[in-house]
Amino acid sequence: MNREVFNRSHILFDESAATQEQAFKSLAKFAYASGFISDEAAYFEGLKAREQEATTGFKDHIAIPIAKAASIRSPAYF
């Protein structure tokens, strides 16, 4: 897998989100700060919209949220 798409710096170990919304906000903030997206709010809304279609969560508090948004500059896994 391409290291620009996924690498250790994309793993948010120290996050303490208590809700899905907090987790999505944290992810959107990180993606924006990292330059992967151009609009934090639009990406956040895209995460919420996609989650309404089907859950992206796994057991043990692991998830791979997905969004389709015009604000995405380059693909990445976080």
C-alpha cells in the first residue's frame, strides 16, 4: 500500500472520543490539518452521511469511516 495513503502518522492513538460524532470531528480536524481535505465541515458531514448508509465500525472500538466529498484532496486511511 502506498505510504502516502496510509502510514503510522495516520493512526490516532491518543484520541479519546466518547461518541461517534466526536470521533468524526477529530478525524475531520486531523485530515484538514494534514492537508488531505480542503473543507473540514464538508468532510465531517460526508462522514456522517456515509455512516447513515451502513456502519463502518468494527468491534473493539475500531472503525474505518468513509466519506465522499468534493473537499477531499487526496485519498488516505486514518
